Amino acid sequence: MHESFREDLLHYVWRYQLYDFHQLKTTENLSVTVIRPGILNVNSGPDFSNAKIKIGTKLWYGNVEIHINSEDWYKHGHHNDKAYSNVILHVVYHDNKKVCYSDGSNIPTIVLENQIPKSIFQNYLKINGKNEWVPCEKLLPKLDQSLINFSLHGIAIKRLEQKVEQIKKLYKQTNQDLNQVFYTLIAKSLGGHVNRRAFQKLCDFAPLKILKKYRDQVFLVEAILMGQSGLLPSKNNDPMIMKMILDYQFYKLKHSFHAMKSVEWKFSKMRPAGFPTLRISQLANYVCQDNFWSIYKSKQDIKTLCLRLESNASLIWDTRFHFNKETEFKEKKVGQSMIQSLLINAVLPMMFFYATIQFNDELKEHVLALLSQCKEEKNSISRAWRKLGLEPKNALDTQALYYLKTELCDHSYCLYCPIGNQIMRKT
């Protein structure tokens, strides 16, 4: 009846002690009392570490290994791995083979085959292996919505921690240059999904340390960025653009620059307001703003941050989207939706990262408060959640729901999900 389950179900049962523990005994009839089940290990080695278990009259501290079948101990090669030599208890569903330490003595083993409530298996089958957008989508309407909403706060923290790990890699790559990291995050956000990689590459080709030498000359900074992007033409009839070309050619020689290829940038299927030419010009404006590079280091209200993120493309772009084609006059500002995106994807993650390396929990809490003040994001994932009845109220919710979908639902990690946990506990 209960053959179709993965080992992670046993991990879940053990972690939350969802078995009949009143008369738990080893295969050698020694009584077992689980004082502390241990900490789930997501890396190599035994499944749970730092467990505290009384077996018979002796109190043991150490690791716990879990398998569906006891013979898996040998199938997985644990008998030849010293990392498993301090396993104090072997937890199995089926006992189909005697398991021993290297000295020939029996490893204490308990069998859970008749110890787990039927409801656990029934609930597991409801969500496991479902070919739906999320495994639990038909069960969501029956769940306590207040508990789901409460869970989103913790999941949003997971999402921020995920972003922190990505920023840590960039921090290491830039030799711990905080400004270069922030510059890259801002640029990637300006690029959106389509030109994100190209913008990150541009930050390498035009480092902030060089640009800041000329921060009192925004036109020159833009010339260097445009030139390094590979989008700057070799000649143009417009005198302002021609000046940009000549300026870049001079500083290209001065700094021994090598430019990107123009084909690395994408314009098709994009709204003109998001064209990389405009976004690069707006990035130049950020580079030259006073005190822009410290906005993530202290608590500021949402209104102040939004004002700091206002930016215009240079006058050249008032009458064009491309270098070689003029249009009607229109000032090219960073719109409110992009400002929200910059907050959610660059400023607040950077602030959370800075709070992490500064051990500033108060600033971390401030980031969460700011996220809850940002408007909810509108994308395919948030729209799909809405169809299932989950209505995100703000960016904290949409960030949480993005993490839930991409990191848990898509991998069927229902047992690690607070919503899945709610389903599993139903009797």
C-alpha cells in the first residue's frame, strides 16, 4: 500500500517525529527514546547530525542514517565510508538485511513500517508526483489562508538569502568592491530579463572605478559606456553624437579599452523605453549622482529611495531611441515600474547583503519592511498564483511566491514547503 514514496518522506517523518514513538524498539528489542532527532543534512554524509537518543540504558550523541530498505546501507556504499562510522541509529522502513559496523557489531536499527499513520501516506500521495503547475493546486482552496500568508514572510527571507548568496559570489569576484557590486546589480536590473547578461558584461568592460574618475562629466561617462557596449557608431551626422564618438576614441586609447560586440545586445520584442541605448544613458546618470553609492548602507524610507532612483537619459535621447534614427521629442526618464524593479532586484538585496556582512539585524528587518511597501510584481508567476486564489499584496509576497514556485514547487520539494507541511499535517 505504501510502496510509492521517496526517502525524503522518511526524513520528514523523522524530523517532525510523526510516528508512534511510545513503544519504539530496535530490531534487537532495545527500547528507543528520541530526545533530539538531529539536524537535517543537505550535503554529503549521514542524513541527520547532532542527534541525542537513548537506546536501552545508554544515551548516545551522533548521526542518524535513514533508508527505505536496510540493504540500502550497502547499496549506497556506507560500509566503506568513514563518514558513517559514527552513526548511532539506522532508521528504515523495511528491514531486509542485517547491517553492521566495520568491526562486525550490529548497528542499532529501528523499523518504521508499522509506526507511521496512514494519513501521512495519504496526504503525501495527494501532492507527490502531480503533473500540475504546483503539486498542491487543487488543495489550496481548502487550506488556512492566514497560515499561508504568515508563511510568506519566512519564504521571502529565503528569497533574500538566495540573492545574498549570488551577491557574495560577485563580491568575491570584484575583490570585495561593494561599489562595483552595487553598480553591477543596478545595471543588470536596468537590463531586465533580456539584456541582463550584457549589462553585467558591460560593468566588467567599463569598471566603476574608472567611470568615477569622470563623474563630474556625465556626457563623458555615457560616451565611455556607449563605446564599451559596442553600440556607439563609428560616425554620425549629429554633432553631439559625433562628439561622443571622438571622446570615446580618446579615452579608449588612454585606458586601453576593448569593447563588447553590438550583437550582444537585444532590441527586438522590447518596448522602446527599455532599449539598451536608453538604459545605458540612464546608468551613466546614476554613476554621476552624488552619494548614490551609499544608499544601501543605512535605513531610508521608501519615498526617499524612490527619489534617489530617479534618472534621465541625456538630451541626445529626447529625440531618438537609436543612434541613427530620430523620433518625436520625449524626455526619457526611468519610469516608476523600473524604479520598483531597481528597488526589489538591486537596492534592497544589496542592503540585505550589506546588513548580513555588517551583522546588522535591524537593517535586515528594515529591508523586509520596505519590501512590504513596494507594489506587488506583475509577471507570469504572480498571475498564475492569483488564478489559484493566492493574492499577493506587495513585493514581499511576490518574491516569496517566486521562490516557492521555482525552488520548491518545480522540484516537488513539498515536504520542505510550509504549505506542503500544512497539507501533510491534516488528519
